[in-house]
Amino acid sequence: MVSTPAASGALPRLVHALFVIQLISMGAMEMSGPFWPVHLQSLGASPGVLAFAGIAVYVGPMLGVALTSTFWGKVGDRFGHKPMMVRALLGLAITQLALAFTLDVWTILALRLLQGACAGYLAPAQAYGVSAVVPAVRGRLFAYLQVSTNVGSLAGALAGGLILDHATFFWINLIAALLCALCAVAVAALLPRRPFTGSALGVTAIPSPPSSSGNAAPLQPPSWFASPVAGLLAVLGILLVARMLTQTPFAMYVRSVFAVDNWVVGLCYGLLSLGFIVSATLWARYFERLQRPDALVRMAWVAAACALLMVLAGATHSVAFFIALHFAWGVLLGATTPVLMAQISHATSRQHQGRILGVAQSTAQFSSMAGIALGGGLTQLLGLHITYFLVAGAYACALAVIVAVLRMRGTRQGAAGLSGP
């Protein structure tokens, strides 16, 4: 008997195509990411407007995605996730093209909000990928696609800097629009409309494993808030808040505490993503062997380890040790978002993957915005020196939520046992 990719646990070729498309499209969007404040400053707005716009230009797309991901997920469940990917990529292309020709600050902010509302590519791409793999390797799928996003972000920021060194901001947006349009064409031309596990790849379809594998029974609406999904979403949200607390004060903290050049700041920031990239797939392979309670116990240890690293980062005055801690933090982050997304997907029936992944994407965006706002506000109020101790506290909260979720699960199981025959 010949072992198929699905049967052997390998990710199929279709998923590799998703990886490349996501890398290119996310890289295209990140080409402009680090340089929006520079561009806005060149437009001659007042200092007050610039202070607001410097935050809104980043929060706007996140807010747009957060408000619309669940809606687009439901549409994808009904009409297919491939059309939703094409729609999202075309939305990115059109709004990025409009941004290339826009020189008014308020119009830019409106277009960035619209960009997030029309786009939301990640949730349909994840839901589409779920339908192409067996449930046992969903963790690897989410890790793989998240690695694609991180690699695209790193490459895109570098490419955007090179373009801006030799041309104007107009060309960054124009090239990004063209790349997103090409990605939309690639999705439309290369991917089947509705992939099924194995059968869309020229191999025999593989049945899903029975519920004894540790995955929850298929979740049917409207009772999903009573399922493990609500607790998993809470853990996901707090972990993302913790991750984003350093976003606003990071550069100022590193320069003020360690008195280093900007390239060291960039190196430290990049190593966080590098740690995630090298570890995410390995963590996914580790967690996919575990049932949900065991996975949550391991997640509690990861949160505790992150809290310890953050205490050490806040206490050290050695830049070399701080850099090493940031890389280690990135390695641990590889065990958080992809693993939790896989657990959320496992707890949801195949027919509602788009909806629940849209909810998860909205949760992620709202949590990221909350983390950015809390990090910026609290460090301004209490001082930069408490930055990493705040992050440690957030991880302690995540640990408490994980313990609460495990206890509630134990209580429900005990109640079910008492009411049984």
C-alpha cells in the first residue's frame, strides 16, 4: 500500500502553494508597514494630527479585520473559502493602489480601515487549508501558515526599505498592489474550489480520526460558547495581549536601557520572529500527539516560562543576554498561537471552520489592539522600566486562565459522571 501525503502526516502540495501565496501577499503588505510614519510626516500635517495618524494607520486595518472576519467566515462557509481568498487579495490590491495615489492623511486612514474590512485573507486561507489536510496535522498547518506570515513580514520590511532608499513611497504601494493582484490570480487559477482531504491532490480521501483521538465532538452552533472554544479563545486573547504589550515602547526601551544603535534594536526585534520561525513547526508536531487537556497543561508551562523570561528581560542590563532572551521568547511563542488555533479548529465541525476561524481572527485583532494600547498607555504612565514586568504579569494572567479552563473541564466531566448511569 502506497502511503499518501495525508496518510503519512505530510502537508500536501496544495498547502505549499498556500504558503507561497501567503508569503508573497503578506510580504507585499509589510513593505509599507515600518515606513508609514515617515510617509505621513512627509505630507505636512500638524503635529497633533500626525500623533493620531501614526497610531491609527496601524490600528485601522486591524480594526477593519476584527469587525468583519466573522462575517466573511460565515460567507466562506456558505459559498466556499477560495472566493473569500480571491476577494481579500483583490481588496488588498485595490486599496493599496488607491493608497499609492493618495496624499491626504485622513483619506489614507479611511483607506487603511477599508483595507482591513475588505481583506481578512488569513482566516479563509486557514479554513481552506483545514479542508485539505487530515485533522491530525492541523497544528502543523497553522504553524506552517504562521511561519509564512512571519517570513513574509521580515522579507517585506527589508524589500520596502530597499525600495524607499532608491525610490518614493508611491512605488512601495504600487508594487504591493501588483503583487496582491498576482496572488489573487494565482489563487483563482491554481487552487481547486473546494478541496477535500487527499482527494483534491490526486490521492484517496482519508477519513477523519474517531473522537477517541482526543479531539472534541463536532461543535454545532449556537452552543459553541458552551464548548472548549470559549476558554481557548480567552487564552489566545490574553497571550496575544502579552505579546503586543512591547510593540509601542520597544525601541525606546532598548535604546534607553542599553544605549545601543538602531541596528541592535532591529536585530533584537527580528530575532523574536526568527525564534518563532524556527520553532513553530516543531512545536506543532509535539502538540499534535497530545489530547486537549494534556496540551493545555503544556501550554500552562509555556506561559510560565514566558513569564520567567520576561522578568529576566526586565531585570537585565546586559544587551547580549537581553537579545538571547528575545530569541528564546520567540521560540516559546511558536507554541502559542498556531497550537491554540489548531485546538480551536479541532473543537469545531468542518462545516463551520470559516465562522470559528473568523471569530478567532477577530479575537486576535482585538487582543493585539488592546495590547498595543495598554503597552503604550501604561509605559507612559508608569515609566519604560516596567515594560517587561507588565508582560510577565500578562503571562501570569494567561496561566491563571488556563488553570481555570482545566478546572472547569474537570468539573464538567465530574458532573457528567455523576449524572451518568
